[in-house]
Amino acid sequence: MDYCYFFLFFCLLNSLLDVRVSGCDVNCADTPIFSLSRLVVRHGDPASVTCVACQKNCTEEDVGLETSVGNAVQNGTTLSWTVKSMTEWSVKMLCYYRTTDVEQCCTKLPVTVYQPPDNVSISLAGHAGPMRESSQYTLQCDVQNAAPLRNLTVTFYKGQTVLDRQQSTKTIIEEKKPADEQFTWDFTASKEDNGIQFWCEAELELGPDGPQIPPVVKSGKLTATIHYGPELKQSANPDTITIIKGETLHLDCSAEGNPVPSYNWTLPSGDSSYSGSVLTIESVGFDHGGQYVCTVGNSVKSVQLNFTVAVQVNPLYYIIPIVISLAVLLAVIVIIGYRHCYKQKRMDHILER
């Protein structure tokens, strides 16, 4: 029976002590002062902090430091706390001194125990393989085993361009221990993104009391493959091409696309066996005149380019006969004139005799 009374007395005393500490006055004139405004420590690392419990209003018998981990050494009204390895995630630290038997003056030290992510990865949510131009996709950045999540910020990149910065949305209860978090960013694929590398990085923003270089873990690079339809390098409706019979005809149907487009030509003759981007005909004839249809296509779409070719006779074929005829006519005129003058001179000479 005596043992039961003693146990009840001990529990009651402990409760009263807890009530005093948890209900302490943090606004008293001579508050305890920690050597740090906030303790930031990586999980598993050592840590230390000092508290001067009071300047003048207490004795060394009145002071104390409460925490769930580590050891405190008292030197007068100064308490030095150390831990060889921070093994807990939720740590409370309270430095106090008693002002009366039932009242205390205290200061709480905020403690942040952090752990950089074990791994950060990037992927396309719900999609594998090449993307299509003008279609919408979602980049997904997975952060594994990081703490505290309330300090976690993820940045999405395209090359070296920042796309978006996001903070964790986990609740306070969930952020105490390391946890996983998933971040997403929606975008519309364009052909300019082909070959671009997307990536993300996770950073624990721990403030001025944290490490000088904030913990940052980067993902690998996701190289985008964008499929887009053929884009012609010239107008889809070019002007009529006039060419002289016998000259060389070049028709350029070059286009850019991914996958690389294929070509198919339909000639005025109905021939559709040619499959290059540039059609060349040496020494065209009148039978080569007409419409040429080039069809360019890949797995995304197909486009057509129509050429109209008009074959004409070389103007020299008309000019040369005319020039020859004029030359002959001129020669005849000169000869007739010369003979007329010659006869006239002879008649004049005979009459003079």
C-alpha cells in the first residue's frame, strides 16, 4: 500500500513539474538567453548550444534545461548542451529558472533536424516515348526521404531556364520525419523543345541558421524528343515556273520534320516512282510541262506542294531565221543597187563619147 502511495505522489510531482515548465513565462524581464536563435542540425550529426539562464534574478539551484536528447552540463547559471549524434526528428528544448515555487521564466529554442533527399528524379507523368508538338504533358519531380518538408523547395528547369518553383504542401504533422514528395508542372510541347533537357532540383531552405550552402540534390536530365509534322522550306503555292526547252529543271520540295519526312512525287506523265526531296530533269522537253505534286509526310502528318511548269521554245529559234532573212534581203538590195548604179555609169560614159 505504501508503494502505491509513493508511486501516486511521484506521478503527481512529475505532472506538476511538467505543468510548470510547459506553462512558463516567456515574457519575463530577465529571460534565459540561448547562444543560437535557432538550432539547425543534420540528422546524425553532433550539435551543441549554450544557455545563460539568467543575468541576476536567479541562483544555480533554480536553473535547468529540458530536452529529449543529449546532455546538459551546468556551470553556475550557464548550461551547455551537447549531443554526439542527433537521432531524433522532433526535438524540444527549454531553458528556465524558477522565480517562485510555482512559477518559472523560460525560453524555448526552435530546433530543426534536417535530412537532404536520398534521391531526386524527373519523368513524364503517365507517358513514355516521344512527345507530339502542341500536346500537353506533365513533368513529375519525385523527391525521396527528405526532412523537414516544410523547408523543401523544388525548381523545374528547361536547359538553364527556370520554369517554376514550388514549395511542399505537406502538413506540419507529416513533415517531422523524412518523407517523399511529388511535384508536377504542366507544359505544351513545341518543336523548339526537341533535344532540350528538362531537370529538377530539390533544396532545403533552412535560413541563416542553417548551413552556408543549402543542401541541394539534382535530378538526372530528361532529353525531350518532340515529333512534329513536315514544315516546307518554301511557299506551299509557288508561282508558275517557266523554263526553256532543253534546259535543266530543278524542283525543291525540302521540308523539316521529326521523324525525318519521306517524299513522293507525281509527275505530269503520271509517274510516281521518284522519292527524293529535289526533283531534277536534264534537258526538259514539251512533254515535261504541267503540274508536279510533291507529297511530304511522316508519322505526324502529310503536306503537299504543287509546282506548275511551263516549257517554252528558245527565242533564238525565231530570231535567227529572221536575222538571216533580213541579211539576205539586205544583200539583195545592195546587189541590185550596185548593179543599177553600175549600169547608169556606163550609159553616162557612152553618151559622153
